Amino acid sequence: MERRYTAVGPQRVVVVGKSLGGLAATYALLSRPQLFSHYLIISPALWWDDYFYSFELRAIGRLEQQSKLTQLSSPTSVYIAMGDGEDRLGMLADVNVFARALRLRNDPNLALTVQQLPGELHTTIFPAGYVYGIRHLLGTAKTK
């Protein structure tokens, strides 16, 4: 790909995941952040393995705690999209708690954007989240 397309290169490697795929992208961000330069995370199922625990006690919360002392080695852009109708299972709260934890790191290599898209549900969020996210991450348009 890199030989054939000039827009492709190690400075622009994007992972996209929605729901459980969003959880997988979040896991990659926390455990092997150097794998991708851009993370497009849509409605991540951060609650998946242990819904009844607080975020900090869940597997993804524990991983966030373990990784928070490690700063990113290169610029990393993260865009997280959620629908404003995704309040079931505490998904909106989970994303906000996770985003706050990332912001508190004050990592100069982390560019984080979290956007709540109006009128979107878990079943409808992917198209809008993908378009807004790619535009934001790859610079073709600014999001509000």
C-alpha cells in the first residue's frame, strides 16, 4: 500500500472500531499505542466484560490505570463518537470517564476528541461516526 499510494504511510495508520470493535481499538490504544497513529473509536463497549463494576474495576479500566504512566512515543490522534441516545448500559458515562482519564494524563502526543452525535443510537451511529471521525482525524473537514 505504501509503495502504491502516497497518502498511505506510517504517519497515517488508522484503526476503526465500533461497539466490540471499539473496545478492541481502545485496548490497542492502551496496550500497544504505537500500532496506529489514528484511532477512530465509535460507541466502544467499555462495559462488555463486567457491566456491574465501576469503570476503574473493569478490565479496560484496570488497563487504563496500568498504562497511564507511559507517555505516547509519537503523535496519536483519537476520535471517539457516541450517539446521544446511547445512555443504556451507561455507555455515555463510560466514554466520558474514559476520556477524562486520558485527558488527565496531559500527554503532549495525545490529541483527543470526543463527540456526541445528536439523534444517533447504537444501531445508527456507525455511518455518521465514521464520516465525522475520518474527516476529523485525516483533516478533510473540521468538526464542531
